[in-house]
Amino acid sequence: MPKINFIKEKKVVEVPEGANLRREALKAGVEVYSGIDKYIHCPGLGICATCRVCIKKGEENVSRQGWWEFFNMLKHPLTFFARLGREKQLRLACQTKVYGDVEVETQPEINLYGERFWG
Ligand code: FES
């Protein structure tokens, strides 16, 4: 069974293959939302783009980003900036399925500059 290592929370959980990352985080008591987003967010439909997480290791072990997730990440300003410079690692937890071991950073820092944004 795949393992999800939530780095900040120092919590490792075993999940069934194909498990939804957001659902497993909530089950494990891991908070994926920050600030007001804890109270105002969509029910895991990929619309609000507030459940952003950074896949630090094992990005090959999660589902590929689809156009729905990609589009919704671009329309949310904080998620847009958080994504700069780590386009493949930043994901919406509710749209990510886990197929192997991964290390996940919840509530990743927002990178206002990115590596390529101004350069
Ligand atoms: S919970 Fe709204 S986009 Fe993930």
C-alpha cells in the first residue's frame, strides 16, 4: 500500500492505491487549507483551488494533472503564485490520486517571484 508522508505534520499514513490525497489528509487530521479557506472551500471538486499541496517526492506516483485542475489553479491568484517555479509539484489535493509513496507539503509557501517569472 502506498504511503503518504505529510512532512510538516510529521505524519505517515498508508492508503489504498488510487486514494484521493485530500480525503486521506482529512482522515488523518492533516489540514490542507489555510486561513479563511478552512471555512470557505468547495467540497473537493477542484473549483476553489485552495487545497494546494506540494509533492516534494514521488510526483511520478500521483495521477497526472488534468485540464480542469490546471485551469482552476490559474484562476486563483494565491495558487497561481504558489505554483510559480514548481509547476509539476504544486497540485490540488482533491484532484490528486496516490499510486505510490509520496512526500507532501501542505499549505506550501507562496513564491511571488518564481524561478522564471521575472527572468
Ligand atoms: S477542495 Fe476546492 S479545489 Fe480542492
